[in-house]
Amino acid sequence: MKNAPLNKTRTIAALTLAVSGGATFCYLCRQRQKFTFNVIPTAYAQTQPQEQIVKNWFLWKLLQEDQQDLDGAQQPMSYREERFLSFASLEYAGKIYMTPQDFLESVIQEEPRDRVRRRYLRDIEVKKWLTDTPTRHKGSIELFRAIHDKGLISYTEYLFLLCVLTKPKSGFHIAFNMFDTDGNQQVDKQEFLVLQRVLDKTNASFQTKGPEQADSDKGDREGVEDIALYADTTLLVHFFGQKGKENLSFQDFARFMENLQTEVLELEFEEYARGMPTISEEDFARVLLHYTQLNQADCEEYIERLKERRPEEKANQKGCNQGIVFKDFRDFFQFLNHLDDFSMAMKLYTVANQPVSQELFHRAVMVCTGLKLNPHVIDTVFQLFDIDGDGQLSHQEFISIMKSRLHRGFRSHLVKMNRWDSFKACLKEEMKTK
């Protein structure tokens, strides 16, 4: 009973703290709502002491940072956005750009080259770069390497060029005709920009707030405004000339498309060829499995299986083609751009209970693409993906892995988890092992 007054006092104190805490919370919420819509009103300077103004400013900054964290958690960057910002090395007029060399590295290298900060461009530099941009008639399989770091590629164009690398000509021919609004088998600059606008419609734009943020690895992503759609870039000048008055025919675009695909494949081939005319079957397998959803251990398992089935003495037998030349390498990756058509053909054959043999594979490729793949390449693919060694292709696994390879891993990153979901997933996996 002696402790009753003490307990009563503690209860009253706890209630007092709870009420005061609730009042403080309501006040802060009210202030947050107030400052969200009124960014440091100038009237405060006339009606409040300087000390109170400073307190309000710091409160507003904290609330704004908290809101930015919430926004960032609700709308995480896509893998394409992160990739673009990681490799883009230029900034001009508040916008972030890639160089042609940046683009090539972004589709081949795992990580960007080390740099202290992005390079700021002046008007005179950009004007000279655009003036020196090669015309369509001077296009080649070394166009991007020739321009190197003296060109501008916006994020919208980055997405467009990724499509160029992964789509067949037939798909672009249909899109080309759709955007040819006047039916003259050519598109002008404005019609081409409509195509870019469609590509960019579901993607956020990049714009820096100021010089102090230019060296940020992630940059800024604000609003849904267009990214330099009407500003001249290297690609626009190459397609439509210095004044933007020229028209682009599908033949010219198809040539550009084929040249870019070949340029990227050349770089990938040369990485393993090292000046030689061929690459080994194992290196060919490594290129195929690169950028796929397979982890390193699984990739090594595939390659070891290929080595076991293609021992050195077998490769040296008379009449056996050893190594893969660039033409056969390029033909196979051109076939991958028609993978959807091939997948449909395989479904029809498997419904009819037809085993996928090398002969059937070769015939399906011919029907879908018109390409005649080298039998040695087909044999290498079968040795790699024939899991049980019965001479038949595990076509479903092959198609699944090749789709991720075709899109260079981008599709496996379309669904991004925020940090809380990632933590929960990691925690579940850890609990399973206990």
C-alpha cells in the first residue's frame, strides 16, 4: 500500500508523456504538410525571429529528405537506368549523355571504367562534335569506334540502340512503316522522334540539379519530361544531316542496324580471339552463357560438360573443324535475334512429339531466319545444352537461357525489389539454412 502513491505518480507521468508526445507528433505532421506545399515562404522572414526561421528550414530539409527516401523506395531505378547512369560520362545543359564508346562498353563490359566525375561540355565542343559527325553514306562497322568519345547519346537513344541490337530487321520494318505517316517509304526527323517518344514513354528522364551533383554515380531522375528529344545528338545528325532536313529510308536504317550489331559482335569475338581468326568452342560457350540468368557455378558446369564431350583428341581428328570463325559466330547471334520465331517452331514440333535433333534444329533455323548455320556450331550448341547426352536438344532450357543472353541480362532485372523486400528475402533464405 505504501507504493500506491508512487505508482499513481508514475501513471500520471506516463499519461502526460503520451499526451505531449501525441501532440508533438500531430504538430510535426501539420508542419510537414505545411512545408510540403510551401517551400520556405518568404513571409516567415517578416513575422518570425531569425532563430525560428533557421529551425523551420532545418525541419523542412529533414522532411524533404525523408520524402525523397520514400519516393526512392516506391520507385526504384530499373536496371537499364542504373546501367545508363553508371556508364554515361558526359553532361551538357543539365542533361546526362553517353558517348558512343560508353555505349559499346555498356553492352560488353561488366563495370564502367574508373572516372572521377562526368565531363562538362561547352557549346563550342558540342557544335564541333556534331559538325564532324559522319553522314549515313560514311557509315561502317566501325562507326561507334571511330566517333569514340566525341559524340552524344541520350537515354532515349540508349534504349533505342538496345532494341537495334536485339531485334530482327523484320520487326523494325513493321515499326518503320507504322511511323512512316506519309507513306513515302522514308521517315523524317519528326517521325523518327515519335518512335523515340514511344520508347521513352514509360521511362523517367535524367536531369541534374546542379554542378555539385554531376559526379554522382546515380545522378538524378526527375519527372517524366522528354530527354533531349528535340536537341541534336550524334544519332540524329547521322540520320538526318546537320540541318535535320534529310529523310531516312529503311534500307539506310537496316544498314546502320546491321553495322552496329556486327560492331558489337566483333568486339566480343576479339576479346577471346586476341588477334587469331578463330575462338575455341569453350570460349564460344562462355560468350553464349554471358549475361544469362545462370550463376558462375552453373556456367562452369555447362562448360565442363562441353569439355568432357569434346576432348582434345576428338577435336584433332581428320575432317573435324576446330575453332569457330567470326562469320559463323555472327550468323549464330543473328539467329538469336529471331529467337521468338524459332521458339514457336519448336513448340509446334514438340507438340507433334518430334525430338529436336541437329537436323531438325538446322531446318527450323533455315525456315525462321533464312540463315544456314555451320554444322560445327550446331554440334557445339548441342554438346553444351544436351543435358542427358542422348543427342537431342533440351530446347526449352536452351531458349530460356538464350533469351536472357539476347537481352544481355536486362530482362532478369525488370522486377526490382526495394531494400525492405530484399532484406526479407535474404532473411527467409538464411532461416531455411538454420
